[in-house]
Amino acid sequence: MNQNKVALITGGTRGIGKAIAIKFAERGFDLVLNYLRGRSNAEESKIELESYGVKVHLVKGNVKDLINIREMFRDIDSTFGRLDVFINNAASGVLRPLMELEESHWDWTQEINAKAYFFAAKEAAVLMERVGGGAIVALSSLGSIRVLPNYVAVGVSKASLEAITRYLAVEFAPRNIVVNAVSGGAVDTDALKHFPNREELLVSGAKNPAGRLVEPKDIANTVHFLCTEEASMIRGQTIIVDGGVSLLVR
């Protein structure tokens, strides 16, 4: 079977997910990139990442569906026979004021951002045990601890994600699986274009102690670090990468 280490990145063909994929490709990891839409973009990302001399395997599927999750991990098993890193990056959500949220909006957001992470992590742990352990990192956001406009459904789902991270970190520790989360400030990606207050977020995000916006590579660097031996004693934590903006009183 495969000898290179293997990293799964959900939503890994664009934005922050792609930046994370590049970071692991630079380190010689073979990649499994999950995506939902944009086959041509996914294929372009695959070609780009394979220029690093690694194998890239694309898996189309909506992580909201537990059947798709199980099929994805069976695919990883048959293709590589191992998994060393799982980056839970895929996310979605309905951005509306609290009183405009309907049950379908709530369920969609929670299922993709929290439920999918929980069940995918269980599947990942099974494959990681075969190689003596691994690392799991989930992507969160400041809306988990701050109240942001139109963000209640997503914010609650990210708070759940961070709680799940803590439980996984303890439950998976005997399996030698390290689990953490990374929470980023505003990053100017395609995903941010769906925010009604995008411009406000970008202006606010740039006015942080670091003096610039957080970039995808900043998130990727932290995610990768949490998957290294040097970070093995960091467990169940949510590392905030925002240039210090969350420290300011507004």
C-alpha cells in the first residue's frame, strides 16, 4: 500500500482548504480533496498540487450526507490504505438575522458544520489507528465566541464544532490521535463574498495589531503545525489566528 503520509482535506480545492492542501503537498503528503461543486476547478487544483510530486485524489460529495462520508472513507481506504491527517474545512451556513431563520436553515448549517465533523472524525480514527495515530484539525471562526451580524446559525454550529473538538481530543488520545481546531479572522476568499457585511469585515479585520488581513497561508501554517510532532502536546484547543483583532474592545 501507499508509503507516503496521506491528508484528507474537505473543501480542499479552493480558498483556505486549497492553501492547506498546498502546505501539506509541500511537505510530501499525498492528498485526498473533497469537494461538492466545481469539477473543472477541482481538476485544475489537482494538476497544480500534483506538480509538488504527490498524488492527489478527488472525492466529490456532500459531507452533510453520512452515506457520502462513509463512502469517502471507504474510497480513501481502497486508494491509499491509510490516513494520517484529517482537516475538517468544508463549511456552509445560512446568513440571516435570528428572527428570519427557519428550521431548514438551522438544520442545514448544523449538519454540515458540526454533525459532519463528528461522524467524519470517527471514520478517520479507524484508518489512523492502522498507522499508529494521526492528527485532526477542524476550522472554526470567531463567530463561535463573538456575536456577529446575521451569523447566529453558523456561530452556534462553530461553537459546537469547538466543543466536539475537546471531546474528540480526550476520547482519541489513547489512540494517539491529536485533535485541535483553528479559528481564523476575516479572510478575503470566495466564501466571504456571501456575507452581507463583507466590506465591513475586511476593514475591521485589517485594523488589527498585526496591521494586515489574515491570509489563507496564515491559517494553513497553523493547521500544519498542529499536525506535527512539535505540537503533540496541544490537545483540544482552538487556536485563534486573527492578527489580534479579537483582543480589541469595540
